[in-house]
Amino acid sequence: MARRRCAGFWPALFDLRAWRPAYLSFPPAYLSFLLILSLGAAPPPARNLVPGVAYVGDAACAGCHMTESRTYPQTAMGRSLSLPSRVVEDPNAVPGGRVGFVNARSNRRYEVTTGDGLLKHTEIRLDESGNEIAADTRIISHVLGSGDRGQTFLTLQGSRLYQTAVAYRRHRDGWGMAAGFEALASYDMARPVTAPCLFCHANKALAVEGTLNEYRDGVFEGLAIGCERCHGPGALHVEERRTLPATPDGIDSSILNPRRLPRERRIEVCYQCHLQGASRVLKAGKQPDDYLPGMPLSEVFAIFHARGETGDLKVVSHVERLRESRCWEASNGAIECFTCHDPHRTPRGRDAARIFRDACMTCHEKAGCTLDPVARSRDGDGEDCVRCHMPKVPPSDAPHTLFTDHRIARRPALPAAAAPGREPVHLVNFLEGERGQPRDLALAYMIYGNTEGDAASVARGAAMLEPIAWEHPEDLAAGRMMASWYDSTGKDEEATRALAILVERAPLASEYKILLGRHLRSDGKIQEALALLQSAVTEDPEYAPARLTLGDLLAAAGRMQEAETQHTEALRLDPAMGAAHARLGDHAARRGDMKGAKASWTRALALDPTLVGPRLGLRRLVIDDSGE
């Protein structure tokens, strides 16, 4: 297309026909806002972004904002989290009430079943002959994802939330392995789901602070991303609109309208979820929900990109890809999410092609496409710019689906294969530049290194973090990272000290008590470790790893009957826990039940081939049977 020179954002602002996408209407309040801007005055600040203003939920918005309440639930954000009834009631999702598939890499079969209004996932471990060894069935509590590209599934075990290994890609290959699970030869059915993982999928997760994946009753406050995630808490607005007349100038400061924010704050409303970077770090003492639209995002998150990387398309890399585009450069960065997207509505089909083409026409003359006649839309009503210049391609971190590439290349090319070898990575703070905190950069290197398998980045981050990790008592993230680093590198004394601090600062976090208990046992402090694990089991009775560790400590103290009770309970809570099968094999052998011991040890190794104890036990049985 021929391109008209972009002189900048502000001159174009007042050419309303050229500036806005065709589907965005300008209500009187917004036209008043433009007039205020033209006179050099700022709109009044939103008064709902202060402590004490309550959240009211989407239902309170629906009575007045009827159009948005009708169209928003059809967007991906409006369907980001749902109950399993959405899948159970879909006749095409689980035909006949049962579907299944086999993952050849791990030699496991997965079944998805429905019945009595429940959705269940079952992982069946198979031996080399294809016979069933063990089955682990989980009842699904929530469905993560809009379904436009795929859905993953959450299950509750007590108060802890996990992701199952199964995903559903309605428009592609149906049921299969969830991203990150398919490449592993051995794994458990469930992956812990943390609060930062849920921030961009759930309206509000009720996480227990300091724990890995424990949540308060109800788990969520609201399900999918709601109105107040972008507009702020709504109680003040609802109360004033019920009791007070409309404001004379049409600008209502009782609620935040993101369009009235300064540009940097406005785009950060989208960045809170759509800018993940190579590494995203929570600021010391912050929780994801501390962010309110309109405040600097850098007060809650530090987001880093890796300088020098090729920038391949990832599931959440739209911001970075857009900033690589010629359109971003030529517009002096004036292009933003709102230029093309209405967050309240997702256009589809011919409507989408027209809307996005009109957005392109704000800078490009309507001279027609000069590159390829095939670029014209299939319906023959004009060019479909997005179809050629923003193609849907598989992201590098989720190859089973397709995402729009926001790099807006003139002649798009297929994604290039990753270059062999690895150069030292250099992380740069996207929001703060060199003003970022050393603690944030250190954590970013460790997170990046753990995610990408880059040991050098992990070591670099640890060296930066070690002298400053304990500066702030509320900074559990830094302490967690250092404790993990010490534990993985064999620095037992340092790990014990770090874990003791974490137990003191997060007394409800069973994860720290388990690790500290194991270190105390290694130091011969059995009674101290027992007291620690007994408190963990009392506080979190349905956490299988705590039961397993308590059983191990009881056995070390010679209290075998109590130990077997705890190991049995651990297996009840997690039937696929190979270590629990191994311990029950040990108990059977102690009682002289060698047949039972053999069965338990065999199952333990089938579930976790890395276990040493069961392998030695089976070897002893073979030697005893042969009389050697």
C-alpha cells in the first residue's frame, strides 16, 4: 500500500475520521474530553483509584452499560476463565461422555470423561506391554482459556490448585497434551498453579500469601477478567450514578476511563497482561492485584526483555513485536492497542477485515494493495490487510496453536529456526531502563535462566542477589530464589538458614517447612524436624508432600506404625506419587510381606524411574530368590 506520512499522534487526533477505527464511536463525554485536551487542560483524575473503594463485580455494571455487557462476554478476556459446565454441556467436546489419547513419549494414556455434571481427567500409567500400572483421576474445578485457541484445566486438591496435563484445542487437534507437558518423558498429572500465573486469566485469585499454590475458600472472586480490571473498583461510581445527577461536562470522574489517562499510563492498562517480556518480576512485597489501572505499572512489576535475541513470536509477545514494526517507528510510537482494538468487542469475519483495514487507512492512502492480488479478501469487498501483513503463525512456546504476529511486516516471512549455541543474555528493564532495582534484575536473570535452561544466567542472578536478598522482610520472592539456589547447588548450611527465615516470615507455607525438615533431618535434628512437619500437616492436611515427609521423619524416629499411616495418607491424596508407593513397599518388606513389597516397588519405579530405593529392593528380592 502507498503510505501517507505520519506527522505524529496529536495532529491526527483531531482528524476524527482518519484517527479512529471505524467501529469506535465518539460519545459526547469523549468529545468533551477531546475539547479539554485541545484547550490544554487535563481531565479530572479518577476518584475511584484510592484505598477503601470497593469492587462490585460485573453484574453491577450491566444495568447501565447494556451494550458492553452484551458484547464483552464474547471477547477472549470475557471468557478467560469459566466453570467446567461450559465443556460438559458442549456436545462436541466429549462425544459419548468419554474421549482418550495416548502420549507415546511418556507411555501414558489420558481419558476425559463427563457424568453427573462433572468433568474428569484421568492419567493412566502403562508398562512396556501396554498394561495399566496406576491411574490418577482428577475432578476439574475450572477451565482456563477462552477456547479461541485452546483451554487448559484446573483441579483442586484440598485448598491447592493444580493444572492437569490435558488441553483442549477446539478448532485444531482436539484433546491432547497441555503446553509444557508434552516434551517430558516423566511427570505427575498436576502442576502447581501460582497466583502470578492466574493474574492474566482470572478476575481475582484468592491466594494465601507466601504459599506456592494455596487459595482461600472459593479460589476466585469472579471468574473471567472483569470490568474493574481496566476501570478500577466501581463502588463509588455505582453509588453516585444511583444518587447524583450526571456531571455537566459529561466526564465522570467517579470511575476510570482508560482513554482519559496519559498515553504511558493508558497503554500500561493493556501491558498489565499483554507484556510478559523474557522475564517478569514482582516488586518486593507486592502482589499482582496491587496494580490498579492508572498507576505506573513499574510500581508492581519489573518486566525485562533480552537484548540481542531474535525476538521470535511467543504467546504473549504482542507488545515487543509491535515495537519492532515499521508502523511503530514511523508513527513515533503513537500506535497503541486502542488504535485497532475495542476491548469491549471482538469483531469477526468480514467485519473484522473491514475494521482492521480502516485502522490501517488512518496512515495509509486508500490506493489499494500493490503487493499481491491474492491479498484481497475472499469476500471480494476490499483488501484484508491483516491477512497478509499480520499472519497467524505458531508461537515458539505453544506450537499447537496460532497467534497473530503484530510485527506488521511488509513482506512477512516464516519464523526462522533458532540459531545453534547460546550467547550470554543481557536483560533490559522494559519499563524503567537503567533506573530499575538491582534486586529485580537479579531475579529476572534467575527466572529467565530457569525457564530457558540457561545455567549461566541463573548463576549470574544468584551472585547479584545473594548480598541483598534479605534486605526487606516482606521480600519472600528473593528469599525463595536464594533458598532454591543453595539447595540445588549443595550449599546445605546456607539453604537451612534461608529456609528457617522463610518459615518464620511465611508460617503458613508448607513448602518451606518440608524443605527445612529434610535439611534438619540430615543434620540429625529429628525431633525439631518432626515438630515442623506436624504443624505443616495440621495446617494443610491435604498436601501430599507434607504427609510423605512427615512419614519419613516418623520412620527415622522409629515410629513405624505412625509412619505407615502418613505414607498411606500421602498415597490417598496423590495416587501417582511414586515415592509413596516406594515407602509402602518398605513397610511391607519390614513386615515380611515380600509379595506386597514387590508390587509396591514395581509400581513406584513405573511411576518414577529415578527412584533408587525400590530398584535396590527389587534387586535384593531377585538375589534372595536365586539363592546367591
